[in-house]
Amino acid sequence: MKSAFRYDFAQLKATRTDEGYIADMPVVGRVGVLTYRNADGTVRRELRLPEDVFNADSLSSFAGKPVTDDHPSEPVTSRNAKKYTVGTMTGPGLQDGDTVRVPMIIHDGDTIEKVDKGGKRELSLGYKVDLDETPGTHPEYGEYDAIQRNIRINHLALVGRARAGSIARLNLDRADAYQYTETEVTMSADNLGRIRLDGGLEYQAAPEVIVAFEKMRNDHEEAKTRIDALQSEVEKLAGERDTLKARVDGFDAELQKARADALEEVKQLEAVKKVAETFKVDTADKTARQIKEAVIGAVRKDAGDLSGKSDEYINAAFDMAVSLRSDAAMADQRVKTAPRNDGATPTSGSAYQNFMKQLGNKEAA
């Protein structure tokens, strides 16, 4: 079932209180098949069954609801009641045969003046229903296109001559006794409601046109909300796209650098391996640092575990080992060819041992 707003009509011809208010208990609804005009001009017939019209929740929804001058362009709520209210339905709806009566009073002086001048004498009930859109034929009421369920009253509008009336038996004094039977009449400006545009301008329109317009307005707002959400998603995806594009644009440079770094590491490893061969150090499956540690260990027997030493320490010790090895070779050659005057025998390893000792002390500190 879908929800819909409906406007049913009755006629006002009421008594005046001592304060000048208009009070009455008119018939504002009935059971049976009511005819409504769609926004496209077509007609639909809606069945109002006694169990729905006289439902306790439906009748109680009349009490305290506002009386308005014409149908407002929106349902009456606590936010706009002050703007639209000219009177009140003072109690729940009451079953009277096949009809519903409701006690009502109009307080607003300008609206009462319109009634006195004859411009506003009919009532149009605005209410929300759930439509069971299963057509059929009722044995008593005839053919219908839909059934009104869960009837809940929103307001009672004072209008001019209505599109179509409902049977209305007014509880007035004998001189004012009046019975209004359903009849089709010509639409005039007196019974039109008002459409208020976003810019503030108002136009008169038939109730069904107002309902269709408000539905279009609501659909537009829902569509706008969906569009805004989609726009946010598009902007998010665009941001992610730009980030990925920036990463892709920089990928070639990063790849070239990675290749250069890898090539440099290979060159360094090969150079270290070549040096290590002169120390007769096994280089298989070793990293450059592991090879350097092995070289240092081959030269310095007391080097111990070098895994905790810094890279700077290892590099300096390795470079010194290589340098002093070369110096030692040259010193050995000089020893063989140039004996010392003091008669002592020079050694080639003492300088490296002193350096390694100093380097170890510095690393420990």
C-alpha cells in the first residue's frame, strides 16, 4: 500500500457564539465510494469502508486538529500551525449513521468575515490514508479503484464552493436547518487552495493540483539529495584517481632509481668479493657486510662477534684491513732489502693491530 493525502468536502452553515466565534458540528465524512480527480485529469474511485471510517484511531485523530482558511500547501504540523490555524476541531469524530460529525470552532475574525460575506461556506477535510490499490465491486457501494485504509486527519479547511460535497446534516436551530447532498459544482477561485513557491510567490490551485505539486517538490528534494551524495562520491573517486595517477607518474623515476641502486649494490658486492679472495675468505652466499666481517676476522683473531657493531665500524675496519695489508706487503719487501740500523727485526702487522685496538675502544665508548 502507498500513502496519499485526500480532501473531502462538506458545507458550513453554523451558529455564532456570544464571543462572535463560529461553532458547529458538521458532517465532514462518510462511508461509500468517493470520486477524486488525479493531477492528469483522470478520475479515480476510492472506497471508504465503515471499519476504516469509524475506526477508533481514525475518529480520535480529529481531536485538537486545526481548522484552516483554504488548504495549506503542506501538511499542518507544530512548526507551521500558527501560520495556518484559524480554528480547532474540539473533539474526536463521532459516527452518525453512515457519516462522521466533528465539533469545531472558528476563532479568527478575518475568516469569520469571509463566512459572513458568503465567500467561505464549505469544509474540506485534509487527511492521510494508505491506499490498497486493488480494484473491485462492493455489493452496496459499487465499483471502486482503491480502498482507503488507516485514515488519519491532518486539518479541516474552510473553502468556497467545493468540487464535490458530502452529505452534511448540520445540528443547527430550526430556522437554519440545512441538508447538503453530494453534487458536482463548477470550480471557482473561492474553493482553490494555494501553492507557495520557493521564491515566496503564492498561486491559487485545486487541492489535487497542490498535492501533485507537493509530491513533485518532495521528489525533487529527494533527487537533489541523491545527486549531492553521488557528487560527493564522484569527488572522492576523483581524489583517489589523482593520487594513483601521481604515483604512476612517479613510478618510472622510482623504478630507474631502484635499478641503479641495485646495480650499485651488485658492483660493491663484487668488489668486496674480489678483495676477500686475497684474504682467502669464503664469500659464497654472503652479503657484503658478512664478507667484510669475515675479512676483519681473518686479520684480527681477537675480533670476536662483530654482528653488534655499526656499519661505520665495519666499513672503517675493513678499509683499514685492506690498506694495512697493502702497507704490510710493502714493509715486508723493505725488510728483506733494508735491514734496520738498530739490529731489530721490523714487523708489518703491528700498525694494524694498534689501529684495530683504538677503533675497538672508540666503538665501545
